[in-house]
Amino acid sequence: MSTPQSESSTRSRSPRLRRATAALAVTAALALTAAACTGSSSGSAGSVGSSSAPVTITFWHGWSQPNELKAINDNIANFEKLHPNIKVKAVSNVTDDKINQALRAGGSQAPDVVSSFTTDNVGQFCGTHEFADLTPFLQKDGIDPAKTFPKQMVAYTQYNGDQCSLPLLGDAFGLYYNVDMFKAAGITSPPKTLSEFDADAVKLTRSSGDSYSQLGFMPDYHGFESTPAHYLGSWGPKYLTAGGTSNLAADPAFAAQLTWQKNLIDKLGGFSKLEKYRNTFTDEFASNPFDKGKTAMSIDGEWRVANLTQEHPSFTWATAPFPVPDDQVAQYGKGYQTGTIIGMASTSKNQAAAWEFLKYLTTDTNAVVTFANAIYNVPSTLAALQSPQLNHTPQFQTFLDIANNPNTSTTPASPNGGAYQVSLQNFAYKYESGQGGDLKAGLAATDTQIDHDLAQTK
């Protein structure tokens, strides 16, 4: 299998790297500090015509790499050509804590439009009305989110029926594998079920004393992108009940995922040996074990396609959906998805203009496709996913297919951000190391902690 040829769109994901790890703790803390701060969610779904007076809106976003900035600035320039009376003042490399502080403070220094890499904040942005409800704007322009965006993207951009944000590109997670290592081991195709995956991981592992000369897969939760949430996309779990309480102990998917991961750790040499090896790789991009040819398989997002394209590794690589439980083989092809969200400040004095800009970035097919191609992310509209102008290299197509799969899932919005995911991860760290005790009791205790934290937020 050949690797992609284009290097002009290489995605360096340094701002987004923290979403699945440190960002969870940050957003959880932000939610607690913002819970009592509310703004007005009412806004006018007015229009800004070509004869309207000139207006300048401020757009805060987190992109910072040269290719990213060029891509977003190109879209801004195209928008301004279509709307010569609207000027967009863009501010880059803005963190979620700064966004949160500015939205709570309001005033003339607050942004009009904001994008965030952390979907976990949607519950907070909607629940505190820091973001305006976009429903009246969508209805006025005849935009049905269910017919415009993939369903999982609609799910992570709303909270309790409040569509306070829209998707602006996405991330899907799948399996990367070393084709050369597969061939050498006599493996002819990527695994579809977890039992096949485990067998391949063991077969592809070569021990060297208390370390490895080659590792089939690094399952440790502290590994790069190796989080419970990313794995759980293979199960399609329900994190919260209809009443908003934690559902970890009641949904067998969580126990099944934790059990599978712990068993795989044992098969590959045990937690201590794997952790010692994992600690020799300190940077997701500079010393990624898959990129360096040290592991045969890896779970990762679509942006890794761009990184590998740029790096020109010495081996042939390919992608596939991450395997599913054996009893769900009919749903092979699904996965976990998250992404960037964009919303409008409820305190904005220029909501009509802000909406025109937000609508352009999120629903204009050409804008979405060119942006997705430029930074190697999954496009966020159904039309863009079918565009012939989209990057359709075989390696990237895997992630487009995952995004299109009706069984692909995401993590739900919560009023205290990603706190429930932090609690699950903390228990998972203990359990994989053999210190978690009884699994059922541990999940029940984690439910109690999550429900306590939710009650504190409310």
C-alpha cells in the first residue's frame, strides 16, 4: 500500500493534542467556576444585507500552525468578499480558559464568535448561556442540523436541546498498522474483532529482556491517544442516563472495555514492562513509537495521516477502523468521533453579522472542504463528506468512512465539562495497574463520584 503523496496540507496538531488528556481536567475546573455565571441566550436572528452599515466582528480560535492560520485566514477572506460590509478580526491560539473568562466578563473586549477544540465544554457553554442558542438562526435560514451534519456531530454540539454551537471539522479515531510488520508475521489483513486484534498484537510482539525490540500494540491508558473514551467507540456506550446521572456500572460496555484492555496488557508482558517501555517515548510527534517503527499498531486520529506523510517513515503503513467486540462484528467500521465546535457569544452586539460568518464556516460546502483538506481533518457536513474535491487517499478515506458510519459515537455534553471522563480515566489508571480492586465496585464508586460532582455543579 502506498502512502499519501501530498505534503502541502500537513496537520500539526499541537493545540488539539491536549483535548483527550489535560484538557479534560481544565474544562472540568472551568465548568465549576462558571456554573453561576449566566448570560442572555436571547438574540435577534436578523439579517445583514449588502446595504447594511459596515460592522467588525471578532473571532477567537485556537489554531496556531502556519498551514492552519493560512487555511482559516483564506476562509475569512472569502467570506469578506461575499459580505463586504462585514470585517472579521481574527485572534489565534486562544485557550479555552481565556475564552471562558472573556465570555463571563462580557463587555467590548469579548469575542463575537468563538471556536474551541474541546467538545467537553459544550454543556457549560449551553447551560450557562455563554453561547447563544442558534436554533432561531438555523430556523430562519431553513437549516436542519439533522440533515446538514453527521448525527454524532449534532450530538456533541448541543446540550439539553440547546443547539448553542455547530461543528467545525471533526476528528475520528481508527487503527494505524505497519504493513511490513504484518507481512513479516504472515498477517494478511487488519483485524476486525478484538480477539483477532489481541492475537495479532501478541504475534507482532518481540521481547528483548525486560523490554521490547518490537511491540504489537501499546494499550496503556497513558499512551498517546490511548484513552478509555477512544477505545469505547468500539462498544458505543451510554455514559449518562436520561436523567443525567452516571451510567458506568449499569452499562456493560465499560466493564467489558476495561477488562479487555487489562487482559491485553497481561498478554503483552504486564503493566510494569509496558509502562517502562512507554516511558521511553516522550513526545507524541517527535518520538511516537508507531512513527518510529517500534509498534506495529496504534490507535490515532485522522491528522496522523498528515504527520506520517510528512515524515516519510521507512515502512509502508495503512489505516482501518479500530476492531470491535466479537459480538458486534456486524458494526465493524464504527469508532469514536469528536471535533472542533464554534459558537456565538450571547453578549455579542453584532449577532446578525456573527451568524452570517458562523453559518459560512460551518455550512458552506466549499469552505468546509478546503479547510478540511488544508489541515487534514474530517469535514463536518454531510455534503462535504461526499464532495469529490475532498482528500480521498486510501489512508484518509478510513476516517471519512468512520465519520459516515451511523454507529459511530461520541462523548455526551455535561454541565461540568469533561469531569465525568476524568473520573473514569482516573479509575482506569488504577485498574490497568492492578490497583483498582473489584471492577464492578470500582465502577459503582466512580458513578457516585461523578454524580456528586454533577450535583455540585448544578
